Amino acid sequence: MSYRHVFTTAGFAVSILLCDQAFAQGAPPPDPPPPPLTGGSGTEPTPPPPPPPPATAPPAQPPPAQPAPPAYPPAQGQPAPPPQQPPPPGAGPGTYVEEPPTPPVNPTVERHDGFYLRLSLGPGAVNTRVESDLTAGSTTTFDINGFGLGFDLMIGGTPATGLVLGGMLTGTSANKPTLTPDEGFVDNAERELDGTLNFGQIAFFADYFPDEYGGFHFGGWLGLATVTYSRDSSSSSSSGNDDDVAGSSGFGAGLMVGYDWFVGKQWSLGILGRGSLGATSNNESSNLIEEERIGANSWAIMFTALHH
């Protein structure tokens, strides 16, 4: 064996021993962290400012308001619908607010339509002008006037909006009227008669309400008229026979105006003013009178009850 071979073998053995020792000691410890950097004054540097907050999205714009539906006028005879209420507080855009249903409206309540019945009663007056042609060829003229009570009964229907047509019975009576002579009397002094003067009419009437939901109305009538005078049976001048009643017939007309207030669904109470005219005659001759012509008029301020 040569010396070169010996040294080679010895170096190989030393290398193996060194590797075993390195594996036995383990891996070397990690390097320590670098020291913190310091400024020239020896203090820590100022930390960088925090990053800005992320940009927020702009608030969403509310959707454009939808135009209101067109307002159609209410049907004839129907009341206008109530205005739409604004949304309650806190109802933002897009919030659906359900409105309470509108109760159904009865179109016949407090409306002047359909069947018509009017009863009226109140103070009034009757005035008559009498011209009598006597059998002797002369003429007498006198007035009979008095205050009393008026009464009306009207029944009809409503064929058109606010218009009432029907029939009526109207009359005014004055108890113990006053006779005022004018021509053909020996004694021209006024005197009180012991009897009742009546002026009545049976007529066709029309009554009109400009607002069928309101109370104001006006109208008129045309028909037959009668004027009668009846002596009081207890009067000393009464004979107890048909001569105690004198009457004449003809034509008459009248006008009325008033206002009614609803007190129920169909009933109203109100006030009514009316005036009437009549022209009558009596062609039945008697021992003293050949013909008698009477012009009459009456007026009354009446309290009225109406079902309409």
C-alpha cells in the first residue's frame, strides 16, 4: 500500500465523521430579525396615514312621480268623489298605501226625486171684489176681505231632474170677513159678516228645484177656482136653507216659492210663500140678482212638510 492511498482513505473517513456530527447537532437557528430603523433623532418614524375609506355610492334617487289619472266629472245626479288624501308620514317613495274603500252612496238619500207629497198650513188672507147685476137694472159693487188660514195638499212625481209635476188642492178661508160697500148701497158703512169666505182651487202644478240636493224651489199652478160665502148657522140673519151659501166658479192660477231643509232621508221641513188669483161668476138668477162676477186673490205664509 502506498502513502497516497493511505491519505485518501483517511480523508474520506474524516468527511464521514463531520457529516455525522452535523446531522447530530440539527439545523442551525434562524437569523435574528433586523433591528428597527431609527431616525436621526433616535425616535421611531411616524406611521403612514390610514388609507381613505372606500367611496360610497350616491343615494338612490326616488322614481319620478306618476301623473294622477284624469279626473272625470261625476255622472249627472251623483256627488263629486272626495279628494285623494296625501300619503301618511313616513311613507317613502315606492311605499304602497292602501286607502280605505269609499262607502257606497245611496243616490236617492236627501235628493229631490221620485214621489212628491207636500202638506202646508199657515196664516193667510182672502180678498174679493163682487159686481152684481140686479134685476132692477142697477149694479152694486162691494169688497169682502178677511184674514184666516191657508191649506195646501200637493201630490206628484219627478219626471225630470228637479222638476215635479202633479195635482193640488189649495184654499184660504177667512172667518167673519169685512164687507165694504162701493156702489149701489144706501148705507156705505163697513160691516162685519157673520160667516166664512172661502177661496179654493183644484189645479195642475209644477214645482222646480234648481239643485236637486238643495232646498230652494219655486213653481206655479193653473186650474179651476171657486169662491163661496156661507153664513154662520148661529147668526140672526141665517135662514137655515141653501140661501145661506153663495158660490161661484171659474179659473184660477198661482205662484209659490220656498225652501226646505232635510230632516230625514226623504222628509223635509220648510217654509212656503204663495199667492193666487181667480175669476169666477154665478149666472144663477135670483129674485134680486141676475148675474154675479167675482175677482178673488189670496196669499199665505205657510209651514210645510215634504216627502220627496
